[in-house]
Amino acid sequence: RVNGQRLWDSLMQMAKHGETPKGGVCRLALTDVDKAGRDLFVAWCEQAGLSITIDKIGNIFARRPGKNNDLAPVIMGSHLDSQPTGGKFDGVYGVLAGLEVIRSLNDMNYQTEAPVEVAVWTNEEGSRFAPAMVASGVFAGVFDLDYGLSRADLDGKTMGEELARIGYAGTADVGKRKVGAYFEAHIEQGPILEAENKTVGVVTDAQGQRWYEITFTGQEAHAGPTPMPRRKDALLGAARVVAEVNRIGLKYQPYACATVGLMQIHPNSRNVIPGRVFFTVDFRHPDDAILAAMDAELREATAKIAAEIGLENDFTQIWYYAPIKFDETCVAAVRKGVEDLGYSHRDMVAGAGHDACYLSQVAPTSMVFIPCIDGISHNEIEMATPEWVEAGCNVLLQAVVAKANT
Amino acid sequence: RVNGQRLWDSLMQMAKHGETPKGGVCRLALTDVDKAGRDLFVAWCEQAGLSITIDKIGNIFARRPGKNNDLAPVIMGSHLDSQPTGGKFDGVYGVLAGLEVIRSLNDMNYQTEAPVEVAVWTNEEGSRFAPAMVASGVFAGVFDLDYGLSRADLDGKTMGEELARIGYAGTADVGKRKVGAYFEAHIEQGPILEAENKTVGVVTDAQGQRWYEITFTGQEAHAGPTPMPRRKDALLGAARVVAEVNRIGLKYQPYACATVGLMQIHPNSRNVIPGRVFFTVDFRHPDDAILAAMDAELREATAKIAAEIGLENDFTQIWYYAPIKFDETCVAAVRKGVEDLGYSHRDMVAGAGHDACYLSQVAPTSMVFIPCIDGISHNEIEMATPEWVEAGCNVLLQAVVAKANT
Ligand SMILES: NC(=O)NCCC(=O)O
Ligand SMILES: NC(=O)NCCC(=O)O
């Protein structure tokens, strides 16, 4: 059993880096506060006797040797970056639950057969730099290293520049590390576990995703003397797409999710008809065929709206991955852990993307979910109870030790 | 007759302050480039022998004495500030046409009965600081001085602070200056004159305006695991209002204009359901009763949309003025000038707001319009021909001299 209090205290200490007035966290990838969070994690790992490796895209690996160090390590992990108005658990929980598993193994003086590691993946959120899960994607060979390092934020700063600036551009080649198995603990970020009063989710699958960037270009003109029929209002076009995105999401219920989260209006002046709008679309579904149908509807609706208003339509799908099936042996290890510990549980499909989705391409992988209050995440009020936090970590310990010993 | 080449050269020199790569101007109110533009204007006025007065809200008055200096001056003017992606003529034309009238009077050694002045009104555009025409509004007693000085930009900087910073917080009381008559030359900013092949617009009326600020507050949540039915998406609400604003504008054709020009999305992250959106609405109509009907429809639609999605709706009308009828004697002076000079012309209703709208509350007022290419304004490509520019200024000269001598 892990030390739940120690894990909770570590979560609360980490949450000081980037804490917001409303009790949340703003620790955007590769900012100074992300560096401070990484430094704290590395210091804790060194105190726990772990050796640190940093790869060229800033992923951190903290290693506890096993009896047989030729065996591929069992890796636990997640991310330390957050949304602009994020919470204290999203990502951090998987990292610090991994550290707590290792601290507990140290306390018990327990040696696993294979080595055990904790990984921190760079820029999982995809908020400052799109898409999400960039660095675990490079690790898994889904993206080139150059692609990863060249991701730019809205000010044009790249991941490569920012890694160098904060001192986390490591030297290890990305993806060359062996992975015996990968386990990621995470808050559910949705309402199901709490609604059904379950403590643990055994994650069997993850939804697929498609992300888009759309730029509509019309013509800036004066909001007063420009007659309605002469207008090429880029914001009117974008607003209609927002409504269509919502319609598509509602059409493919249950399960479909469809969101416009980001929009930039140019020149953004009260009495100027907007000449250019940049916005994003986020589609998700557990069935790849439906995700493709949503894609087709979006393309058609967007083209039609642009043509009606007379807008240039620059439409790019910038990210796609198909729904994921996690490894049966890893899922079974998690399920056995929950059952042995006697926690209430259910099987689940992950609604969010996780580094585990990409790790599953190169290693047997699964995930452990715990509830979060009201299913709220990507919000400063994100919250989990100490009991849930401890329970998930106990399950992680069981699954990891089981895998590391086989 | 004025010197059209000199006026054109002055316009092009002024356009260097804040020039943009696309040939336009970004000279937002009370920025360093606005200061540079003001400094250039003041230097030109001093070269022309004019005396300068600056009032507490930064309005500049440059005075040429008449034969009888007890008479109230005839004032010409407009503004030097621009939109973020503005043009070389909007506002500047009225100021520099006024200066050219005075330079021509100097050339001819012509003394008017009453003094003649050129005025530069602070923050006419309403882009950096809302609403528009703030300082002419304070001059006319429509707004308090404190209201004017406390207008804040989106970063919270106030007009009072920024006036002091750039050295244009003058000492003269605002609105205490006598005004015998006020004439403002301006580009039309719409397509009518060019379409009908007319050189000058005799402006008899101006549309009324209503501006709104709306903040929708929902709940930030994760774009992946948050089921569609649980969402309180503030951007979906704002997008529906954009569509309603457009519908209302189209319903009250001809004449109605309805625009959402500014929108700020919070937290503006691709995979976060927007929790808060701030946006503005700009309504215009020459008939006050229809403007009121548009207002009622907007309020109803906004409340309904917010209720449907479960959003908090913070709705404020921040600006309103009723349609304006300009002074018949001033309109007649402009019409006589155009006819004597033999330019093609027509009567017009101003589609934009102008400082003349507020001046008309305290002095006999009218305006002279010239065409602009494709009717485009509030755009970097805004353009007028040297012939139009000269023609409007000649009309201004005739009208001003006629008024100053009666
Ligand atoms: N877990 C999580 O919040 N991931 C961010 C990427 C996504 O939007 O799915
Ligand atoms: N003339 C002009 O562009 N005025 C700005 C105020 C308005 O939007 O009407």
C-alpha cells in the first residue's frame, strides 16, 4: 500500500507552481513555471535515489533499478504541463502517483525484477503548442523529432527554443528507450465514475480525435456605412461553423464530442467588420467510422458557409489519431489490482487523449482512472478526494509490480 | 481654390506615422504614434501662424484670427486617430483639409470676419477606447469630463493616464470654447458616391447608433470527456448571438447595419470548452424607432440563447445616440459651395458616426463627403483620389468663408 498522505502533500506542493487565485494551476508547457515544476520533480526523484535521463524533446525519465537491469523497464507517467486555467490533478497525478509507487517500494525495500521508471512527457495538453501529446508522439515514432521541436505557440516561439531556454533540451535520443509496459494513472476528466459511485476506472479504450485549424478571410470594412449585402464578415462565417460543429456533435450522440475552443478575430475592433478569423475544431469519437463521418460533414459545412459569405477558406486537419484499444495483459493487470484491493470499479473508454495513447503504439499499455468532482477538468476548480487519489495509486502499485515481476 | 497637391502631400506625410506594410495606418488613440501625428499637426499649424489651445481631454484647437475676434469662430475638424488596420484618409482628411483651407487663406492674404479654427478631436474611432467620439461628446456636454478621462482600453489603461503620458492633457476647460459653426470634411466610408459617380456628398443627416457589451459566462470543461448535454459553452452562445445580430440587420433592410466586431474568448484553448466570452454589438439605423426595435430584438434573442445554454448573461448598452439632422443653414452653405464649383453631388445620410454628430448638439453643423474607392474604409486599403480630396477641400473653403463672413 502507498502513502496517500505523502502523495496528496506532493500534489499540493506541485500545485504551488503556477497556482491561480481560483485554486487552479496555470503551468503552460515550457514556461518558467513548467521549468519550476520539472525542477521540483527532479529534486524529489534524486532524493528517492533515482537516476535522471532527459531526451531531446524534454521528456524526463527517472529510473529505479530492478534485479535484472537487462529487462525493459515498466514505465509509469503522465505530464506536468497544464491548461491556462487548469487544475491540480490533470497529468500531475499520473507523474506523482508514479513517484509515490517508487517511494513506497523504497520504504518496503522491495526490489522488482525489471527496473521501474517514472516519465514526464513534454507538452501533453496541446494548449500552448498544438497538437496534444506531441512528445510522447515523437517517442512513439508517430511524429518526427523536427516536427516536435518546431511546434510553435501563437507568438511564434517553438518548442525547441523554449526547451533550450528553460534548460530541458536533453541529449538522449527520443524513443530509443526500451519500454516493458506503460501505465498511466489519471483523473477521469468526465462525470461517469462519480455518477456511478465507482472509485476506479479500468481503461480499456480511448476515443479517436481530429483537430482542425480554419482561417476564414473576408474583408475588413466599416461597421456603419457598409451595407449588409456587401459584407464579407469572417466572424459571421466562423460563428456559423461553431453552430455546425455543435450540430454535428449532437447528431452523433451518444459519445461524439465537438468543440470550438479557440478563436482569434482580426482586427478585433468594435466598429470594423472582421476581415479574418482563425479558429480550431476538436472532434472526438470512439468509433473511427463515425469520426470520419463527422470530418466529412465539417468539411462540407465549412466550404458551404465560406462560399455563401464569400470568404476564403483555409482548412487544415492538423491532428488525427484513431480510437485506441489498450493491451489486454495490461488492462488485466489493472483489473486484478482493483479487484484484489476491493475498490468499486468499471471498465471505461478514455474521453481525453493521454500520453498512454501514443505509448500503446510501442509498448503494452493501459490506464487507471479515478473520479473528479462533477466530472470537471480543464478548469481551475478541478478536484479529486484524497481517498480516490490514494486508491488509484494503490492500483498502479499492484499493476506495476505484477508486470515488473513477469 | 485650395492647393490640392499640398493637401495630398500633407496627407501622405501624416500617413507615415503608424504606416503599415499593407499601405494603411495604425494610429490608435493616445499611443506614441498618435502623439507623433499630433506633434506634426501642431508644428504645421505653428508654421501657418496659428495659435494652439489644448483642452483637458486632449482636443487641439488651432486658431486663425478674423477681423472681429469677438465673433465665435467657424471650426473645421475631425480626428487623427485610426483603427488598428485603418487607412490614410478616415479623420485625417477632415483635419488636414481644414489646415489646407487656412493655408490657402494665408496664401491669398484673405481675412474672414470671424476667426477660423481647425480642431483635432481625441479618440473618435472608439477602437482603443469605447465608445467613439468621446472627446467631442465631452465638448458637447453629452458626457462628463470624468467619464471621458476614465474610458479604459482592454489592458485597463485610461484616456486620462494616456493623455498625461503623451503630453496632451491640456489645461483648457472642455466645451467652454464658442463655436459659430462646425464643418467636417470626411471620406464617405461607403459605396454610394462612387457607385453614382458623384464627387461630393452634401450630408444632411447621420444614422443613430447603439453599442453593446455582452459577457456570457458558462463553465470551462474538457473538450473530450465532457458529454455534449452537460456543456455550458459560452462561445456557442456568442456564436448564436452573432447569427441573430446578422438576422436583425437583414430584417431591417434597407439601411440597418448590425455588426459583431470584437470578441474575446476565455481561456481560448483548443481543448477547453470556452467558459467566458466577451463581445460587442454595433447597431445603426437612420430611423430611431427601428433602432429601438433592433434593440428589443437583440435583448430578447440574447436572453433566450443564454437561458437555453445555461449561461450567465451580462448585457449592457454602452452607447446610444439618436439619428442626427444637420443644421439647414450649414447644409445650404455646403450645397451652395458645391454648386458654385460645379461638382457632381447628392444629398447623403452619414453611415458612420462623426465628431460633427456631437458638435451639432451645440453649434450649427454639417459635413462634406468625398467618395472612397469601393466604399472601403476601416481597412488598410482605404483610398481616395487626389481629385476628390481637392474637390472636398474646395467645398469646405467656400462653406467656411461664407459662414465666417455672415
Ligand atoms: N488529459 C488531457 O487533458 N489531455 C489533453 C489532450 C486532450 O485534449 O485530449
Ligand atoms: N468615421 C468613423 O470611422 N467613425 C468611427 C465611429 C463609428 O464607428 O461610427
